[in-house]
Amino acid sequence: MTRFDVAIGSDLEIRIPLAQYASRRGEADFTTQGRVVHVRDSQWDGEKLIGVQFTGPRFQRMFRSESAA
């Protein structure tokens, strides 16, 4: 989700914040790069849902969708 106008094909720097307990252990947020492959309006006013293709390092942690919790 973003409020910025991004065009398909744009290259992005992506930061995935780690959980609070990880930051207390001194781990840095995960950073990588991606390319925008999909843009559409979201259900929230002024925001857009974007899809990216990761072009940099992959996030190597296993996690579960919030909707599955």
C-alpha cells in the first residue's frame, strides 16, 4: 500500500521492518529492491495497492499471513 504515485516498471527500495523483539536484539530492518508490476486503487481513499517483483535479496524468514492468525 502506498499513497505515492508509482508507475509500472518503477524500481523501488523496499524496507521490511522486523518485529519489536528482533529490534531489541539489535537486528536491522531487512532491505531489498523490487520492480512495480501491478498498481490498482485500494478500498481506502487515496491509497494504491501495488505488486512488486523482488529483484534484490529475498526475505528468508518464515511468517504467516495476519488473516491466517
